Amino acid sequence: MARKTVNRKELRAEAEAAEALEKEAGAAKKKKKKKATKRKSKSVADIRMKLFWGVFNQSLKRVALFEFDQKDEAEQKAEDLSKGGKSPHFVQKVKEAVEE
């Protein structure tokens, strides 16, 4: 079986010729500019949020909810629930939406 010998220089010349043809074709076909589409902005109503203190158990379930100025009461509730070898409870800030 005869083997066809290919020269790298010939392959490179063919590749450059193909690139030149593509550039010419691209220059002939001028791309149309797309008009910028305006994005529709979603008008989200301002949702008011209020901060509370939440008492949570070890499995992250909220057990009690206190106003933000009642942090001492929330910590006392967590301490009372944690006594007696029960699972530990902790206090964490909670944000909730306020209905008007």
C-alpha cells in the first residue's frame, strides 16, 4: 500500500488560505447590529422586615419568638429549656416580614 506523504508547509499554506477565505466572506457579510432590548424591571413592593429574637432547639426548630427588645427574656427561656439534661437551646436573630 502506497503512503501519501504530506508536507507540513503545504498543510499550513492550505490552512492559511482557508482562514483568508473566511475573513473575506466575513467582511462581505456585515453583521447586523442587534438593537439593545430593554429589560423589564419587576416592581417588587417594598417588604418591611422586623427583627425578633428566636429560641431554637438543637434541630433548628423555632420554639419561641420574642420582640427585639426582649433579649433577656429570650435567653432566660433558652436556659430554662436547656436545663435538666435536655437538648441545648440557643437564641438567634430572626427577620420576618411585617404585614401592614
